[in-house]
Amino acid sequence: MRIGILGAGGMADALGTQWARAGHEVMVSGRDPGRSAAQAARMTAGAGAEVRAGSFAEAAGSGEVVVVAVREEGLLDTLQAAGAALRGKALIDVTNANPMEYDLTRSHARLIGDVTGGHVVKAFNLCHVDVWRMTPPVFDGRPLAVPLCGDDPGALAAARTLVAGLGCTPVDGGGLGRAALLEATAAFMIGLWFGGADAQAVLPPLASSGTHEPA
Ligand SMILES: NC(=O)c1ccc[n+]([C@@H]2O[C@H](COP(=O)([O-])OP(=O)(O)OC[C@H]3O[C@@H](n4cnc5c(N)ncnc54)[C@H](OP(=O)(O)O)[C@@H]3O)[C@@H](O)[C@H]2O)c1
């Protein structure tokens, strides 16, 4: 799959290197061509497969699927620079808001969909960048599960392929309307981690989580 990444920072590096290693064609992008090219060269060396660098518009145009991996403060400018190529495309939103200034009324995923007209899937926002560098992320013998929130079947299929490329297991998290819950979960969990708590310990195992009707 051709993957355009809006961003050339830590998340672009971690995810893009793994996807390139898994055989996907990856292009990263940032504001500074020299910095993006240097990032692509490091990823090429790490993946053993070519990773290209381009402008935001070039990455948006080149990708069958486009991953939004920029900081919140640059989100709108980046989408604007990426331009019309995002319309109708599968967009994977990995972004998080600053957990200390989190605003429950604003969803990045919804904003990205509204601004671009793309088919957004929220994913990969729950774990620290170092987890996405693991090959594969497996804890206590269980592959990491990655919840996906989106409405478009084609975009969800692309997201599942990207999850599989990391050796993780996709989990249906519901429609795009639930992406805000994924964003709020990240803000809450990051707050716990920053405070030194074991965030994973706040939830019981499935067998002890009460009685549920089968899905
Ligand atoms: N780091 C994590 O552990 C983690 C985990 C899950 C989700 N996320 C989310 O993933 C997204 C990317 O995180 P990251 O760790 O990859 O960040 P990063 O390493 O700081 O990279 C940020 C990227 O955003 C771009 N950007 C565009 N406009 C910007 C602006 N006005 N100010 C700052 N940066 C701007 C940067 O472009 P240049 O290349 O031109 O500088 C850079 O490519 C964020 O939304 C973050 O919340 C991060």
C-alpha cells in the first residue's frame, strides 16, 4: 500500500519504519524539506527499504492512505497545506491533544474529517511512540490490540492492514462518533502515566469485568 504520512516526527518515524519494513511504500512530510529528507534517510536505513520525503501536499497526493501525525498546534495548517488530495481519501488520525489542556468538546478526528472531506479512522493514539517501535508490541504473550473508530469500510480495511503491519490486532471501536472517546481515553491515561500511576491496572481482566450480553 502507498502510505503518505503528514509528519516527520517520532510517530512518523516509529510507524513508517515498520510499515516500510512490512513492504509498504512510505513517504513522510514536514515543514522543512531538509529535516524531512534526513528523517526519511534514517527510516530507510532502519527499514532496509526506501522511505521518501516530500511536502505535505506530495505526501497527501502519493498515499492511497494518509496518516495524520503532526502536533495539535500544527494540525490545521498541515491539513491546509496538504490540500484537496485528502478529499475522499482514507485518513488515519493518530493525533492527541495536550492532555493537560484537554477540551472535551473538540475532537481532532471530527475536525480532520470536516476540514478535508476525507474518510477518517482514529487509531494508534493510545500508546507511547516507543510502543510503536517494538517488533512486535507483545505484552505478557498478548499482541497489542489497537482500537479503530471510523465509518468508512474502505478506510477501516486500510487501517486494519496498517495495524497488522505492526504485528498488532485490530479492534472494532465503533464509528467516527466514538473517536472522541478514544481521544478522551488517551488524555485520561496519559494524565495517569504522567502522575506515575500504572494506568493498565485501573481495568480488570475481561473475565472479571461483569456480565455482558454477547456482541
Ligand atoms: N509521541 C507519542 O508518544 C505519541 C503517541 C500517540 C500519539 N501521538 C500524537 O501523534 C502526533 C505526532 O506526535 P510526534 O510524537 O510524532 O510529534 P513530533 O515528534 O514532535 O513531530 C511533530 C510533527 O508535527 C509537525 N508539525 C507541523 N506543524 C507543526 C507546528 N506548528 N508545531 C509543531 N510541529 C508541527 C512537525 O513538522 P516538522 O517536521 O516540520 O517539525 C513534525 O513532523 C501528535 O498529535 C501526538 O499527540 C504521539
